[in-house]
Amino acid sequence: MNNFGIPVVVKEDGFYLNKLREVLPYIRIAPVEIDNRVISRIFLNSWDKADALRISPGSNLMLKQVSMNNIELIGTGSLYARYTYPRPKVCPLCGERYLNMPLNGGYGYDTIVCDNEYCKHNEIILLWKFVKFALQIPYLTYLDVYTLYVNNRMGTAESILETLPDRV
């Protein structure tokens, strides 16, 4: 890696739910190795960040490692100054249109929350708490459990135990 970072191209953009039920953007990139970790998906924690980077499929980014768990993104994407990252029309987990989108001063959405009480987010939170507290595996974060759940690799407590046989 040089002083400027690693150049990557955005393959796909999408949405995810954080542990507070907020719908936020993520991007998928070609797998890149940084400090013995392979990164193929970057979860953004605000709409302002996604808008400022002007991210869209095919745009270029620079990844620069700041610390072990912090990677800085430098956007080299769209030059259109008023670009906004596309906002979701439905929840990325349940597919329902129960999205609460309060206006940010009349200009756009500041926070987007899934209000569906039967959203699959509830299952992910329960699985994450089971992993974190019952199995006492602190290094498996909410986003790790979220990714495993979405990729159909973890869906029940039993599947967690099958994935981690040394913990049984």
C-alpha cells in the first residue's frame, strides 16, 4: 500500500440495517487485503458520508488504513456536485415499505428506520446477543452476524453452534 492508499472500484451499492434499525448504505468492492484482512464490503455509518463520497457502481475509491479497525475512504467518484446516494424504497431485510423517513430540514432524509415490528432485524439482534453474551465471543460484531445472516450462513442458534464447534 502506498501513502495514498489502495485504489478500488465500487461493484455494487446497497443498504443494511444497523443495530438501531437504521437503514444505512454499504458498498461492495473487489476483495482487497489490508493488514491480513480481506475486505469486500464497506458499511457506511451515515448518509452524509455516502453523499460526500459520491459513490455509485463503477466509481473509484481509495482505501487508506488509519488504525486496525478504521479505514478511511477517499472518494474519486462522480464529479456532479449535487450527487446523492440513492435512498431505499423498502427495507433491505424484510422488503416492507414500513420505512420512517423524517426530513432533514426539508432537504432530504437524515435517518431512515424500518418500523416493521416483524422485520428480520429482530432475529439478527437475538443471534448477535446470543453470540456475544451466551457464547461470550466478543470479536464477532453485529455486522459480522448481520453479514452471515444475510448470506444464509447463520440463521439459528443451532447453526451458530455448527459454525463454531469448538464452543460447544
